[in-house]
Amino acid sequence: MGGALALAALGLGAPAHAASYGTPTITLSAGYLSGAVGATADPVLTVTVAQSGADVTALGVAASASSKSSVAATGDVTVTGTGATRQLRVAAHARGYTDLTIKVTGLGGKTATKSLHYAASAAVQNAADTRYLTGSSDASAAVDVGGGYAVVADDESNTLRLYDRSASGAPVRTWDIASKLGVSKEVDIEGAARVGNTVYWTGSLGNNKDGEYKSDRNTVFTTTVSGSGAATQLTVGGSYKKLRDDLVAWDKSNGNRYGFAAGTADGEVPKQIDGFNVEGLEFAPGSTTTAYLGFRAPLVPPKEGGKALIVPVTNFDKVAGSGAKALIGTPIELDLGGLSIRDIRKNSADQYLIVAGSWAADDNSDPYALYSWDGVAGHVPQKRLDLPTADPGGWEAVVDVPDLNTPGARAQLITDAGSADLYGDGTEAKDLDHDEWKKSRATWFTVNN
């Protein structure tokens, strides 16, 4: 009896009590998160928890408070997993913002919290086939790099981003190419095309929105791809900064047929019916040297119902790769129902898809359509479908082209949502304070029924 009392006095043989546990810790992989009402594959957050003296499986993680439950309540936060890292998802109810308190409860009744700043955009059409590429909102060009991944350019920055095409979320890798290109302002990347392991990129080549010439926009360049999928790496190669000059000189020598000199004059904004703005880039059928430049402006002639313009550069591989002066081929004019080219992409069988949209810089409510073509001058493109315009963002890029002869073939298109008010507070997406809230929408469409 006396021995037992002595052990008890020393605390030996007694069960552990609260004082033996440390305060739990909790960290979030990001403090800001964006979702969408009705989304099926919203971004997932990683929650990491620990508590000294406790088995991590004994810790509980849940949302304990919401500043605006109408956007997302505590019950709309799901946390899965039982180890040191858990996966957190939020199901949004309404457009807007809320601050969610994420709480870890450890042994001994001890707790810790972190705040998650959450933003939800409105429900969209084709929600089940839609993914959101977060980290930027102005997607402008994309190329497939295999394994279900794509490299996406943004016309408001000089950063290329690698995304998983099947999931919403942040880029898995980024490359800031400004220093390699020797530019200090945005290139305004608008088009891309891949040949083998070389990706060719073009800026818009036009003036800025104020009608001012900015030399960095007059840039075409290459990157070399190594690896594929999530392991993709990019290395910047050659560049050329006078393609616009070459195009203007060519048009002058041919009687100013397309008005390139006038469209690039000081004070002329690029996105007008007789402006000068390149948005598409793809190689000609069977060629690794001749590239098609697809123009958003001008229309030909520059009036309602005009045709879309393609100008072939027959030595584009050398222009972008080693800075050779451009050699211009015979221009091609396409009937796209009065719309112009926002992107053009082909597959290995030389089947092309053209994203057609307005030349105007408006609220993206003008018609958009998807056309197929065989890349041959004089052959008429065929409309595949009208693209939805009720949701934020303008259709800006097509990642790759499936076999258009296969029933049910699908293509993934991406929006530029930089001018969109995603969360209902009047802020354009490109001006949001946090990159995690910026996003472009990527949607799969059936292009062969």
C-alpha cells in the first residue's frame, strides 16, 4: 500500500494528462483559395497538423467559423485524411467572399486555428466539363506537353505556367521568361505553336490599349521542351523583335492592302476593325518552317462581315529561332461569319480548329464560334459550334486538336477572364490583390457529334 502511494506521488503509472501535450500546430498550403458555385473539381488545399506528445491520427480538423455563411458555411468545408496532411475542399453556395476559420483540435482539449480567405465565382454552363486554372486570369495561349498537362501563357505577364488539365488549381511549375528575353514590359503573348520539342510564341505585335508602341510586344521567341507532363521543363531559345516591322514593310510594298502601316500608327489602338493585332499562331499543313499568323484585327475588308486574315511567314522557324528577317507568303482570307481569329491549332493530321471571336475590346458578350479547317488556302472553314458567352471571360485558346473524324471528340478551350468581375465586387480579375483568386476557365467541348 505504501509503495503504491509512493508511485502515485511520483506520478508513475498514472495516465497521461493534458499538461503532457503541446499546443497543436496547423498550416495551410495557401491562405487564399478560389472556388465556383456548382463546380465538380474545385482546387484542393493541403492542411498540415501536428501536436507534440500525441499521435497525429488523434487530431481533428474542421471549419469552425465562416464570416459569410451564404457564400460557404462551416458545413460546406470537407476535410479528408487522418495523417499529418489532410485535404480540404470547399463547396460554394453563392458568389462572393468569406473568411473561414480552420481549426485543429488536439488531445488535452488544446486547439489552434488558421484563417482561409475564400472567394467563390458564380455557377457556369458546362460546369461538369469545366476546370479553373488559378494564379492568373488572362490566359492567352496554350500548348499541350503530354501526360494531361499544358503550358499556358498570360497576356498580362511574361510568366509561362504548367497546369494539370484535368484538375482545377494552381500551376505546378512556372517560368518567368522576361530576363531571358531581355524585356522589361509585357510581351503580350497571344499565340503559340509546337513543332517537335520547340514551342514558338508570338506577342500581339500591336500597340497597347492606349495606342502606344511598346517594343516588347514586338517579340516572337522559342522555348525548348524537355520531359513531359508534371516533369516538363522549358528553356528559352531564340527571339526576334522586328516581325511587326517586316509585316508593315511587306504590306506597304503590296499597296497597303491590309492597312498595316495605318493600324500600327501612333495613337491607333489595336482592337478595332481596321487595327493591327495578332492572336493566332500555327504551322501550315505538313510544314515545320511556314507559320500562319492569325489576326484579330484587321478584318478584310474592315467592315461588318469582313473576312479573317492569315499571313504566312515562310521562314518562321528561323525568324523566331535565330532572328532572321521574315519572308512573307501569300495571305489567306477566311470567312468566319464576320469574326476574326482568336486562336488556331492543328493536330498531326493537319486538322485545324479556329477559335473565332470579335475584333472588339468589349465585355466578351459578342459571338464566339469554333471552326474546323484543313489549312489549305481557298478551302472554306466549317463551323463546328457556337461557343457560350453568358459566363465571364472570352474564349482565347484551344489546347490541342483531337481527331475530328472521331465521334464524340472533345477539345479543351480556355478563356481570358482578366476583365471579368468574378466575385461580384466590381473588381476586374486582373486587378485582384491575390493571385490565388485570379483564374481562367478551361472547358471541354464536344467538337464532333
